[in-house]
Amino acid sequence: MNTAGHSEATARRGLELTPFRGLRYDPDRVGSLAAVTSPPYDVVVRPDGVHHLESADPHNIVRLILPQAGTPSARTEQAADTLRRWLAEGVLTTDPEPGLYVYEQRDGDGMLQRGVIGALRVSEPSEGVVLPHEDVMPPVVADRAALMRATRANLEPLLLTYRGNGTTAEVVERTAEKPPLLSTTTEDGFHHRLWSVTDPADLADIQTDLAHHQALIADGHHRWATYRLLRAEQPSPSPWDYGLVLLVDTARYPLRVRAIHRLLHGLPVADAVAAVAGLFRTRRLEVPLAEALEMLADATCTGNAFLLAGDGAFHLLDRPDPDLLARTIPADRPAAWRSLDATVLHATLLDHVWHIPEDSPAHIAYIHDTAATVAKAERDGGTAVLMHPVREEVVRDLARQGVTMPRKSTSFGPKPASGLVLRARYI
């Protein structure tokens, strides 16, 4: 055995996080830092959300991550023109020296999350360094790739988690005791702080520590797939060899894991419930949303369960027919995957019972906010399918097996605010 070659290969298996010169808003050129931030692009799903952010400040980051124009090419050209103009006007400025960035989020309920933002070497799933756990939709990847090509930038960090509690955590805690580069509170009540780490010893400690870890994609599967696509298009070395990420050590700062709900357009609740008669046990609940969600959580302790809404009440579906599951769920996947609520929803209910294509925006929408999903179903006459969240351990175990979950199976958070630090590939 070639010991030297084996050692070199082993050394490449961990996370490679690289300092970069962050691109940040000049606070003297914008109304406020809070007014130029945005949730990640895929959370701002409705036009009214985009318009709200655009009206908050003429330089809101949403004009880059979700440009509004008549055609896809016009949207990407508009984003590129906007970025060039903001750079020329000094709205966005480049930090003087490369660094990693410690990022903190805190809410009024005592939740605290800290992590490190940097440029991470892009790797393939087969390398076992960055583990995806959800499938992606190629049109979304193509859209994000066109935007990144046009702007030549990573406009927002995706969220990765790892289990460390080592040297990196020590540098993060020590850095957070210093005055931050920026501090702002966004309208959702979250307080954000950002620090730059430029000391060579601190950078070396972080890089050495992370080289022994792998990460799970918590939020940003489509952006990571976009990074991989852009890297494959360019001969290495290239700026596209790296992509902007936030790494959070969940041994120190556990993330919240929430479900992503489904809104089924054009399927009234009465029809949805009638179609599952005899296939699931169904119970009509005349209770408030919070109580209905508690009953859903209890039902998931013994098997698959879903909550339907849209007609002014809630309908709890549980105890699916075992023969139905055996007929509709692929048998060549791990038991943990076959028993996921998302698997049963997509393979059994959407495909077999309700005949709804999961990749058609005309038929289905994916919404993070529970109350908003219910309200929209009631307003539009559709069916809200409310899900119970999957535990992080289940997600990580499946990812380590190389098994991807159905798309939009989980929502990890809190997600990093977009607009606090960007990475331009030419810097």
C-alpha cells in the first residue's frame, strides 16, 4: 500500500474553509443594515414578499437574489447590472483583507446560534465531505446558476452543520467577545452580529480543526448543486472551486428543525379526505391550530401522520393501510427512508392517491410557515398538508448512507440573513 498517497487522500477528506474578502454594505450608504437584508431566496416565495423587501430600501439584497423582470435572461442581466452599479457607487465595498467571518443570530426567546462564514471547497457527494439529504429540482439549479454566472458572485451563504465542539468553537467564542463589524436587528426580531477573523493563528486553528470534519447541508441544497455545476464548467483552479457557506457546530449550537408544508392547488379538502377513505384513518378536529399540531405530533409517535386543512377545520390522517404502503413505496431503500412521512406523502398520497405531480408549481407549493399555509388553503380552496418535523439525527444518518430524502423534507433554522456578507468570485 502506498502510505504517503493514502495519507494525502485522507487529508483531503475534511472540510476546506478558505478566507475571502467579504463584500458588505457601507452602512453610510443605506437606510439601515436591517432594511437591506432578506431571508434566503427560497423563503421569499410570494411577490408581495419581494415587493415588501424592495420597498424597505432601494438597495435591498432581494434585488440581487430575486430580480424582477419579464424573462429569465432579463432577470439575470438586471441583477448583474445592479451589482455593478452598487459596486461603482460604493454601496457595496470590499473588506481590506481576506478573513473568515463569525456570525451570530439571537432571538427574544433565548435562542443563540453562532457559526463561521467562509469559502468552502466544493466537493462531490461521493467524497463524503458535504452530505446532501434532499433531492433538488434541475430548473431551480439552472436558475441559480444563471444568476451566479451573470453576477460572478455568491450572493448568500448556504447553511451547513457539523459536529465538532473543538478548536473552531473556541475561536468563535473568543471572537464573539470583541466589538463586531456590524450589529442589526431585523423585522423578525432576530439580532445579528458579524465579526471578521483575520489573525493567521486563528485562521490556521479553524482550518486544521475543520479538516477533520464532514458537514450536512441543512439549508441550500439547490445552491450547493449550483456550486457543483459551476465548478464542473471551469478548469481548476478557478474561483468556482469554492462556494460561500455558513458552518454551524450543532454540538455547541443545535439547530431548530421544522417541517415544510405543502399547499395543493385545485384539490378541495373534501376531495382529498374522500380519496383516502379506507386507506388512512381520518379524524375531523374542531380545535385551534396549536392543539391540532400537538395531536399530529402524538400521532407520528406510532407511525405516519398528516394534518389536512383548508375548510375551516383540521383532518388528521394516520394509521395508513400497510398493504397500500407496500404497493406504493419502493422496497429497495433503507427502512428509515421508507418510513419517512415525506416518503409516504410523495410516493403514496401525492403520486398514487391524489395524482398530483410534485414538481409542478401549478399543482403544489412548498411553504415554511404553518399558519400561512392554512390561511392560503382556506382562501384559495385548496388543501394544506401539514407535516411534523424530522429529527436531525435521522437526517444525518440517512445522509451518511448516501440516501437523499424527498425534496423539501426539512427546514433547518435559523437561516442566515442574506445581505450581511457576499463573495464575489473575482475578489
